[in-house]
Amino acid sequence: MHSSGLDFNGRPLEAWNTLPRTIEATCPLDSLLLDFLAERHAQAAEGAPIKTLVGPPYPDFTYLLNPERPDQSHPLSKVFTDILRTFPDISGLPERVAVLYIMFLVMRWQIEPTQENYERLPDWMTPRPSQLFTPHPVWNDYLPWPRLRDHIITDQPQQAFDNFFIPYTTSLSLNWPHSPRDVLLPASSAPANATSTPSINTTPSGIPVDPATEASPPAPATQDGDSSSPKADDGSSGDAGSSANVGAEPEWVINPDFEAHLRNIENWSLGPQFSAAFPDLATYVKIKDQ
């Protein structure tokens, strides 16, 4: 497909429309990712509106918090929320929100490889040359550290998913210095554009930025209590605009401060479990005692 110098729509290849070169599924996660992407591309080829296929710019975090509610999520949100539930070791709310956010953006760009969708990716999630030219399992493309992706893709034999993901998921941390519940905000109390607040810098497209040279931006004051995750509104609290809709479950959106935090790769780390299992890979990630 790429040998002609054109993408599948006949456009000259650019960084933003060149997709990774993947192989057939090597594990159940590969199958889910490949099948979902192929299904979306097939629907696009049949004339389905592309904006319908990619859906909203952010995942549905409300479904992440409450999977029992009536399913109203866009399929792109639902597939990754369902995938996350197969990895119970990713149990912290900051880690679940961050992984959902990153996987969602990567797949959204692959469904519609436009410059706009490419630029929404953190720079460390854009494909490396190894991903573009070396055939590899698709799950490699969703790992956050570029040098780790390089090494895993070029290393032979290729790393087995089943061996890799237990040490990875059990020790992944976002090192969020505030209450876990603060990573999400009720939509009714979030900034109007849900992408920026006066306390942090943003890109020209409005994406929050947490430069490595700056301290993590402060989170908003916590709500009552110190729960580890947001709770569905039971109608007893006056927070989050619930008084106008007593008993209704609130919608949740990402806190722009946490979005800026997770988009800084320096805030991601793995633990000693990972370095003990893969000492040759530890040099390509940030290892931090937990």
C-alpha cells in the first residue's frame, strides 16, 4: 500500500497519514484492535460518514466509571473501555483514564489519519520509523515510551504479549500527586470548552500542556471526602450541579490539569516488577519505586 508513495485514499504520504506496518494478530488484544480498525475502514469505504465512525474527540469516561448504565457510548469509547476491563491490574483511576485516553487517540487517528487527529497525539505517541517500516504486532503501537517501542519491534524474537503485560500492568503509574478522584470532573462543573483552564498552557488547538520544565499544574480543590474515584450522584450532594437534576447520574469529563499531566511522558513510570522481569527493557522506560 505504501510502496507507491500514496495512502489508501490516493494522497501523497505524509507523517500524519502513514500508518504503522502491522502483522496478523498474535494475541486476543491484537485481534480486537485489528478487527475494529478493519471494520471502521470497511464502513468508510462503503460511504459511512467518517465523523460518525470516529465519533467525539474524547472518550466516554462516564461509561468507564459506571459500565452498568445503559450503553450510550460511541463504539470507539466502548471497545477500549471493555478492553481495559480485561486488565484488572490497571486498577488506579489515573492509570485507567490515561490508558483509555491514549489508546482512544491512537485508534481515532488510525481510523481517520488526518493532520488534525495526528496532532492530537502526544508527540511521544506518534509512530517511530521502526513502526512504519518493520512489521510488528499491533499492541506494540499502544506502548507509551518511544524507545521501548523501538526496542520491542526490532528485537527478535518478538516479545510475547502474555509474558509482557503482567509486569507492565501491575506496575504502571501516572504519579498523579493529587487525589485520584480529581482526574475527572462532572461535566456541569468543567470549563466550557473542556480543554483548557487559566491555570495551564495549551497548544494552538487547545490541548493542555504540562512541559517537563514546569511543575505539575495544581488540581482543583477536592470535593468532600477523599474517595479514590468519582462517585455517581445519588442526589444527596449539592456539588456538580446536581440540584438541577436530582438523582440523575452526572456525566464525567477529563480534568484539563490531568490531561496536561498525562501528556507529559515524564509522569509515566513502571515499577521494580517490570525491571526485574525485563532488565534489558528497563533502560527504555522510567522505573520508579512504588
